[in-house]
Amino acid sequence: MLAILVPDIVTRDFYFLTENRAQELCIFILGVIGFSIFLVKEKQIAIQEEKQKKSEKKINETAKELVDSYNYIGEVNRKMDILMNITLGLSDRSELNSAKEKEIYTSIIEASNSLMKAKRSHLVFFNSKTGKIDKEFGMNGGKINGTLETQELIDFGNKVNVKKTERCFLACSYKTVNDMRGCLAVFDYNPNQEDSSNNLEILKFLASQAFFLYCYMEKCEEK
């Protein structure tokens, strides 16, 4: 707008510049100023767009972290429920009988399947020296014999609690009593689940709880 009005503003010679030259110079200066303002504003817009992109990225990351946090909290609560239910089942020994024993074993196997996203799990109570299976429990009375080799159980060793074989994932009880030991054998599971240290600790805990029940029931049977 100012450039259009230059001929009306500059109407005479200006020092050493003629009227036409002065008008041309004013139009040039106004053009430079206008172009400079355009560049500055364009840069400001680019900065604002970059900030907006960063803000959107941060919001998306925050939303993802919130979802992951909620999923983690839900997973922890689910695991706590699993452990509490099994622990409560073992707390009142006066109610322990064959039916209750089977119920607790079933709960442990279901917990193992849930944790490892597995199709099936088995509880095995074996002699740590000979590898001979004394007792086993699977869903619907399923047997594990022929699937686990004796050497796989012997190779566990007293200081090893977790082992992966070609066919399954094994988690053993912490303790050995009279050379006997409890083990959870998990088949057809999601490999990603074995990377979770929490899951492994819970599996060892479940195997130990099952072994505790096995020892208690065996002792009752001897009496």
C-alpha cells in the first residue's frame, strides 16, 4: 500500500536524487522491508509448526505411557490376585483334602497358562537324583510321561530353578526335600513371556507352593 502511494508522497527531487530515482529507491526499500517481514513471519510459522509437532509427539508418547502404565497395573493386579487366591487356599490346612489339593493344583496350572500365555502346563514332582516322576498333575488328568525325559529333570541341579528345553519351559521349586522336587512344565507358550523376570519369579513361586502342598499331603498320607 505504501509503495502505491510513493508517487504521491515523493513529489520533488531529494538532495542528489531526482524525483523518479527517489521514488524508485523508496519502492525498493519498501520491497526489501516487506520481503524481510515475510521471511521473519515465515520462520515464526515454521517454528510454531515445529513446536506443535513436538507437542503432538509428546502428547502421543504420554498417552502411550499412560496406556502402558494402566496395562502394567492391570497385569500386576491380576498376578496379585493369582498369588492371593493360591496362598489363601493353602492357609487353612484343616480343609486340605484330595479334592482341595486337586483344586489348588488346577489353580496353579491355570495361573501358569495365563502368565505364559500357554496352551497347557503340568505339575511334576520328581526325584532330583534319579529323575523318576513320583506324581504329576495336568488339566483333565493329562499325563506328561513320555514328554519329559528323565535326564532333563536330573540335569536341573539343586541350584537351577529355570530351564528351557526344546519342548517346554521348566520352573522348579526353590527347595528340595528328601531328594524330591516340584516342577512346572509349560508347553506351547508365548516366547516373549519368558523374558519377564516377574513371570519367572512367579512361576518359581507357584512351583514351590505346589511342592509345599505335595509334601504336606504326602506327609498326611503317611500318617
